[in-house]
Amino acid sequence: MNWTIVLFLAAGALFGLVSHPKRHLFSEGSTRPGRPGEGGFAESRLWWTLQCAFLWPVLLGAGLYTLAVRRCSRRR
């Protein structure tokens, strides 16, 4: 396996683990943060990490877009 692919998937998995509590900001799931204890490990954190491992550049772009929209709406 190419090291570029390994690093891409590792960066995505790390991004998924770090961004799990804020996944509502990446246009995935509900628009509000989840409550602690909501959903099981296999349902939420594992699925989010696997999803991010492959799609983290797209999710990062969606998160930056959400950040820009929220900043513009606060200024109004």
C-alpha cells in the first residue's frame, strides 16, 4: 500500500476522532449537538471516524463553509 494512502486515511481517522463532538457543524446529522450518552459507540463515533477517513477533505470544506455562514449571520 502506498504511504500517501496510509497517511490520508490516518489523517482522516484523526480528524474524525477530534471532530466527533462537533459533527453537527459539518452538515452531517442533526443541526444541534447531541447529548452525552446519545447513541452507542458503534452507531456514532465509529461510523463518524470511518466516514471521515475517506471524506475528510469534503467534510473540512463543509465545516469551513458553515463557519463562514455563521460568522456572516452573527454580523447581521
